[in-house]
Amino acid sequence: MAGTVVDAATARMLTGLLEASHLAALEQLPALTKEHAAQAGLHGVLIYLVDLQQDVLRLMADQTKETGGDEDAQTAELRIDATLAGRAFQETRILERPRTGDEPRCWWVPLLDGTERLGVLRVGSSDARPEAEDDLRALASVIALLVASKRSLSDSYPRLVRTRPMHVAAEMQWKLMPPLAFACEQVVISAALEPAYEVGGDAFDYAIDDDTVHLGIFDAMGHDVSAGLTASLAVAACRNNRRRGAGLVETSEAVERTLIGEFGRATRFVTAILADLDISTGVLSWVNRGHHPPVVIRDGRRITTLRCPPAHPMGLDLGLPVTLCHEQLQPGDRVVFYTDGITEARGSQGREFGLTRFVDFIIRHNADALPVPETLRRLIHSVLDYHGGHLQDDATVLLVEWHGTDAGELTP
């Protein structure tokens, strides 16, 4: 909401909505929003949330009866790639619906928790003031914060954002991992994970610790509940040790001891990249535990593979040394971590998607000046399309963009 100016009516709307939300569950948010938005002259407010695979926007609760017969607002599901609402979501900007004559104005407003895209807000108003969009941004910001703070305690939220049943292993993995997007002044982080409803052994992790961003990508042996348990244990052990102040080498060795202690030697194993990014200097440090090396995209065209002598996967106990490597990033660099399900996905002709195609896709869409999360959304859909919509292995991407001291514009 930086830079947003609100008038007295809008201030009352936001204050009232926040006060009412303290004793409200997520399911009550649509009714509370409608009630308090009316104080600022906003009507027909509808909340749409994005599904897990970011294909569609789904109407929250039964709100169609509140639209007064507006046919555009009575659709329970809107496709992201085929609607004005979806375009607002993709581009993270407010879009006004075309109108004729004295027809009331109507906007689609992205719902952003930081840079995590939660969905869109549909808002109608007769207000023609230039600052009307400030009111929309303010309302959307508050609703996004409320959705983000209450969704973890709601079962209706996962039911809404899932378009089909989820496997038990995937249930564990999604609960384990952080949000798909995060940004602060110096860095933007975004992730994608498929197959969303059947993922077993892949996981990603990140956390902020003063000037350090901790990063990790994990690929456990197998593609079942056991693989999910292995990946979950590896992530938990990684977090536990780094929160006690252990470095990357020590942490990876502690993860291995934990896996061996639980499953036995060479029974279950995990490949991983564990990394730390100093966001004040741009120095990236990492260890490679039998995983594909990350790549750096620089100036929208130059590609550098981050080579580092790999140790054995965690859990195999082969005795190979763990090497700590370093790379000085430049402002604007994008570091891409990935699992083999991305590059080894095969199309109908049996050809792999491949690392070159994978990186070229990111470079091409970087030129479109799209938000990082939208670039990854399109990438993962391209991988799925290439593979006929069905992946035989987990496919995960974790993308980190370092801005240096010149953060630029991260949010609309």
C-alpha cells in the first residue's frame, strides 16, 4: 500500500474491516468485505482465489447472489489465460472492464500478499475520481493480508483452491513448504512445483535471516509417501541445524546423519543444493549434495552454470568431501535451482524438455518484463504441455532474483 492515498470513507472501510476480522473466520470474509466496502461506495465486491496450479480463479463462497444480476460476475470459475480477470492476475495490475453509456464502472484488482498472488478482487463503483484506484488497492491489500493470515486454519480454503483430490504425500509437502513467492527490497523469490496433486519427493525451502537468504531444493528417492517422508525429514533437519547456527557444510552432514539414523545407511537418500545468499553483497554460497548444478541468467542472455564439486546424496554415506563454493552475483542476476523432473520430462516423441529449452524459456519471458512468479507459472505450464499434461517425476523450480541496492519496483 506504499504511496496509496485514502479518504475518510475509505479509512472507515478499512478500519471497520480490520476490527471485524479479529473474531471472524476466513469463510466470513466475503460478507464482511461487502458490508464494509459499501461505506466507501464500492459495490458488487467478489473475492476470487487462484487454484493450486494457477490455471483458474475460483469464487470464494456463494457470492453470486450479491451481484445484482451482473452476468460477468456470476461465474464461479474464471480461466487465467482467457479472461480480463486472469490478465489482471498475470500482470498484477488493476484493469477496468470496458463499459458503455452510464454503465457502472467495474475493476479487476490483483490480491497480493507481498508478491504472492492470491487471486483477484472484482469491485464495482460509480466513483469517477482519479484516486479511486487508490481505494481499490487499499481494499485489496487488506483482504489479501486477511486471507493469508486465516487460510492455514481453514479447510474450505484448500477445498476451494484444489481442482481435484490430492495424494497424501502431496498433502505433506505443500504443508511443509513456504509460499510460492516472496520479495523484499533486495531479492525476489519464486517457486513452482508439479505434479501439484501427486508430488512425492521434491521440496524447496527458503527463509530470511537478517542479510542472509537461506535456500534449498531437495529431491528424495522415489515418488510415493515414503519419498515424501524422506524429503520432509531432510527439510526439517536442514531447518533445525541452520537455526542453531550451523553452516552449509555442517548442515548437510547433519541432514545425512538424521536420514541414516531414521532409515539406515543407503536405504533412503536425498539430493540437494543448500545455499546462502548475502543480499547486502550478492555473494552466493552453496554446497551440492549430488544434485543438478544451478544456473545464473545475467543480462537476459548470458548463462553461467554454477559448478561445484558434488558430494554424494545425503543418506548414502559414501564419505565424499563436502565443498563450499562461492559466486559473486551482479544486480539483476537470476539464479535458478531445479530438479531433474523439469529437464528430463519427455514429450510424445520421447525427447527431453532439456536444460537449454528450460533456460531459453526463462530468458524469453524475462524480456516480456513479466513478474517473476508469472514467468514461472508459464514455464511450468509449458513443461506440462510438452509432456501432455502428465509428469512421470516431480518437477520443481526455485528462482531467486537479486536486485542489489537498487531494488526497483517490486509491487504494483
